[in-house]
Amino acid sequence: MPERSLDGLVLTARPLGEHDRLLTLLSEAEGLTRLAAPGARRPKSSLAAAVPLTHLHLQVGGRGGLGRVRQLRVLRSYSGLAQRLETLAAAQALAELCLKLVPGEAPAPGMLADLLLQLGRLEGVVTERAEPLEALAVAVQGSVHLLALGGFALPLQHCSRSGAPLAPPIGDWDWRCSLLPSEGLAIGAVPGARVMLNASELALLQRLTRPALPRRRDGNLMGPEAVWLHLLALVEAWCGEHLGQRPRAFRLLRTACEPMAPQPSEPT
């Protein structure tokens, strides 16, 4: 088999043998590809940069079966996301989601580009020392985008039971819609619903299908932290129903972003 060039993001890197690594690479051309990186675990290896959350240009060879990385060039490393728990957790959750959504060795149009966009935004959270809420919002919006690209889009336009448009009446604090993971979103407070949203929460969720995060005129995110955590719960429930498993890093992200419990005051 002749050598081929491949650009992609390393989602996972596991030990293979004594000195090698087994990579799972996300690319536009091939979707998920498993590759051996010979000697990559040696400190001075030319392939040592083959680690998770690194965007690489690869030369790949091998005759059938598992391809072997011959050469690599780092296009961009997202290792800086590990400086903060919430940005690392958000990145890991989005990577896990891609592992569930993307078919092996089949084109995945738009998936890599969107994931790289979200990782770039998470880098901005680190460099700008932004609030943890920014990382949470990127993870929620990124999940909405990736689910749509992977064929499991959240049905945000019509009631799953009546077919009526999901047009949230902003300002009506008694209005509710319910997530029924096997069906979609239904207008009203349905008994047994996994998650219920008010009108403002649904309106915010619907805006997440757009390219940019929803912000006020002053640049701050729309919605408080509690609302974004509520939307994360909805995404988790949808993933659990349709993908068979929720990204484990969602739990770590929730832990990093949930408000700390108030500490008891010391006796005077």
C-alpha cells in the first residue's frame, strides 16, 4: 500500500507494545482511523508528539491492516487546555462525543473543523483567564453542533407529540417543555420527563445551533451558570439515549463548573 498524507486530530493515544502508541485520529477524509506510531513512547522519538488533542499532518504507510505513521508535523497542539480543569474536561467531552458519532474509515464532513473551532475557543478561555462558565458554554454548544453533524441532532423546532412549532413565549414563566429522550421535546410539563425547560432556556438552546455563542451587547454570555448546567443535563440525557453512553468527561466538567457549596462560618 503506498504512503498517504493525512491531516487530523489525535483523540486518543494508548500504549502499543513496549515503545509504540496506538492512535485514534479524526480526519475529514477518513473519519476515525486507528494508526500505530512506532517508537512514539521513546522520549527522543520523532513521533513523540503524537498525543491526544494534537492536530497533525501525517505520512502513513503499511500494507493492509493497521497503518503505521512514518512522519508527522504538528499543526497545532492544544496541550495548554490542561492548565484548567474545566477546559480540559470540555475538550475531553467533545473528543469522546466524536468517538461515538463518527464512523470508522468513512468521511466525516464538518466534524473535524467544528471540533477544532471549539478547541480554539477553549484556548481563548485559558489565555484570557475567562470564567469557567465560558468553557461550559463551549462544551454545550459544541455538543449541539457535533450531534447535528453526526446525525443525532436535537429536535428543536417542533413538539414531538403535537407537531406544533416550539416557539418559546419569552416572559411566560409558567410555560414548560419536556425532554423525552426517545421522542424529542414536547410542549408542557410531561410526567416522567428527563429534563424540563422554561421558555428562556429553550430559546437559549435553540440559539446554540448558530456559529457563535449567544452573548449580550456587553459581550457577556446569555444565561447564568445554573441554566448552562441545566442544558448540559439535557445534552447528557440525549446522548445517553441515542448513543448508549454519555461522555464521561461531562461529569468532570460539571464538577469543575458547579458553584462551590458555602463554607460554614467559624465560631466567634
